[in-house]
Amino acid sequence: MRAIGFMEPSSDKKAMKDAQQAITYLRSAQAIRDRCGQIFALAEADRLEHFWLDLEQIDPVADYVLDVMRSNYPDLQVPFHSRWRHFEAGGIPRLEWLDARLNELDPMEKARAKFDLAITSVLLDAGAGADWQFSEIRTGLTLGRSEGLAIASFELFLQGGFSSTPACLQADAVGLQNLAEAAFIQAFQVSPHNPLVGVAGRLALMHRLGKAIVHQPELFGSPPRLGNLVDYFMQQSVNHQLQARAVFAAVLEGFSEIWVGRETIAGLNLGDVWRYKTLPDQGIGSQLVPFHKLSQWLTYSLLEPLQELGLEITDLDELTGLSEYRNGGLCLDLGLLQPKHEAVMGQAHQPGSEVIVEWRSLTVILLDRIAQAIREKLNLDATQLPLAKVLEGGTWAAGRKIAAELRGGVPPVQIISDGTVF
């Protein structure tokens, strides 16, 4: 009779292989659509606990979004949904200010600096809360929410706040790890009268970011710097083409260490991935639902500096819509989704709660449906009007518009945020 110990090495290898396969899958855009699709199928069968689905509203919602899109972009020449739009909030040409500061640099170094800015700004973009605002000294503008966070992080970057050498506009490992709480609070104008949601979480995220890039010289170079990802992507490109999934994969791999307190497999933090126990348990990771909202938002935001270097980004629609409160709010406010009980909109929910996982999952699939309906109305295909443009034109703007009309901008569902998810 064989000893039990004789079987253990083989068993360990299989467990490790299964774990790695699950991690790889959950880090894919396909997994986002698959798992959200499973929950969407439950909604179609009216088997969800918290939401009803009314697909008859797809057409009117598409009309509403298209009206917003035409209002924002009359020629329908819509840019990608990315952080770069926020840097010009209020019609101020801040990107010209940035280009002026970077004027003497070569194209690669300019792209690295733009990566430094985009990555730090996106990762600081989780919901600010309704009460926080940023007052821009040089324009006199006061901005809240995403635009306010964008301009605050933009100013901090221009001051060298993420750099070990403040005169150099960059975000490097030493600078990120040394970002002080007092400097952060001052930069974001936080006070008892101007409270920002998740200050401690945001600051800790920057510190973990600085530590994480030290361990991955193949992505972030030596000395480690966020902008060195540009060099990695240039090496990955073939005939001046780069697949969107390659950018997304590098973002998920490069920044996995910064997410703590989340679901893990084999000790690896999975990031914006949440358990939904109604899904069948068919092995490791089978009840986990990935969204990767900030990571996809970051991926979209890294594309433009790469395009400026002459790269063509292909297969863009493999990425999904962003499952956040503006897109999800649009679906609720216009009746695509309807709450089954008062607590959905009457209570605040943790990001990992069943309510939020259902809401976000349905939003991902509905964004695909809305985008397809808009394309049919315009007689365009996904290449001509990719999801990244529908989001910008688009569903995010429409979600904000209807929220402003109904509740003064407050989302329909309240989320308890630590500043690292939404």
C-alpha cells in the first residue's frame, strides 16, 4: 500500500497548476464578461435577490445616451474614455501646460512622464464623496468628484509630489513610498470642512505602489519608475501594433501587489474581484466575479500616450465597460434595473456585498447591450465606435446627467468606500 506522503508532490503540483490557471483566467476581460454573464442569466430568469431586469428599456436608454453623446460631441468624433478628458475639466487647456513642461524631452521620455501622471491619477480616482471639492488656484475653478481628484493629482504631479527628485516630473518607487500624509492632505485640500473619502486608503495605496514596482524590473525598469512601462509596451508591440489585452494584462500583473484585504488565490491578491455565493461551486475561483474597474480605466488611460508614439491599439472591444456608479446608476435611473426591496437604495453597502456584486455585474453586460443598440442606430460597427468611445460619449456622461437631474448628482446606490474601489 502506498504511503499518503508519496502522493503529495503530485497533488501539490496539480493544486499549484489549478491555482495559476484560475488566477490567469480571473485576470482576463473574458472572465469579467463570463462571470457577469452568469449573473445576468440569473437576472433574466428572475433568480436574483436584489434586482429585476427590464430589457424593454434598452432602446429608450440607448436613445438617451445617444442624445447626450450628440450634445457632447456633435460630430460624433468621440475620444476614448480615459483620465485625459478630466485633465481638461472646465475647458482649461491643462494638457498644453503639461506639454509645455515636457517640451524639451524626447518622445519616449514624454510618454513615460504621461504614464507617471496617468497611473497615479487613476489609482487616486476612487469616489471622493459628495462633500469634497478642490479649488484650483491658478484658474479659480472649484471642482468635485472625478474632475476634482484629477486636477488635484495633476497639480501634485507638476509639483514633483510623486518623485524622489521633485524637479523631475516622474513617479518613481522612492518618491511614491515617501509621499507624506501631510503633503497628501495639503495637496488634496482635505480638512474637517472638506472631507475626502478614504484618505488613509489612498495614501497607503501610493505607498504600496512604490513598493510593488521595485519587485518587477522587467516592467518598471531600474531604478523603478511607473513610466518605464512605456519601454515594456514598445518591446511587446509588433509592426507598431499592440493588443489592448497586452496592456490590460501588464496592468493587472504589475499592480496586483497593491490590493490588500481582497480575495486571494495561492496568496496572490486578485484586486477588484468579489465572491458571489449563488454561482455554482465548481472548483477554485468558480464563485469569484472579477470587475477590475480601476485597472481597465487605467488601461484605457494608457492608450493615448502609446498612440502618440505611433502604436496602433488593436482589439479594443475585448475590454469591458466600467462597472462603477455612473454607468450602474444610469441603468437604475432609467429603469433597465429595478430594485426588489427598499434596502438596495435605502442603505449603504460594502463593495463586496451581494447587492453591489449584482449591480456591477448587470451593468457590465448592459453596457455591451447599450453600445450595440447605439451602433445599430448609427449604422456603425465596433471598430468605428468601440465601447471606450460609447463610455465617454456616452454612458458615463449620461449617468452623471440623470443623477444630477434626480438627486443633485448623488448616485442611486450608496457604497461604503475605502478609496480604492470606485
